[in-house]
Amino acid sequence: MSEETRTIQNVDTTPARAPEDVPALVKKIGKTTYKVRVHFSDTSTETMSDKIKRMLKNEIQQM
């Protein structure tokens, strides 16, 4: 069994206030309601398609 090193990065977990007009996916599971909002970087140069392809390629390489 190999030991893998994991790095934990501390980030500011203070939730940013989302504007009320931002659409959200709302899903209720049992007594818990989940609201999910998506944020995309304005400065990103990678398309969503490119990102998914990169993630799949990395996943295959790790197998």
C-alpha cells in the first residue's frame, strides 16, 4: 500500500453574498434544502469543454 501526501490549503471560507438575481439550483433531500450557485471566472481562458476534457484526461492518467 502506498502512502500519499496530501496538502491542505487554508482559504477564506467566508461566504460571498450572491445577488438575489443569480439563478440557483434548489434541491430538497429529506428535511434539508440545498441551494447551489455557480461562479465562473471572468479572467479564465479555458472553456468548460476544455476543462472537462482536461479533468477526464487527468483522471485516466491516475488509473
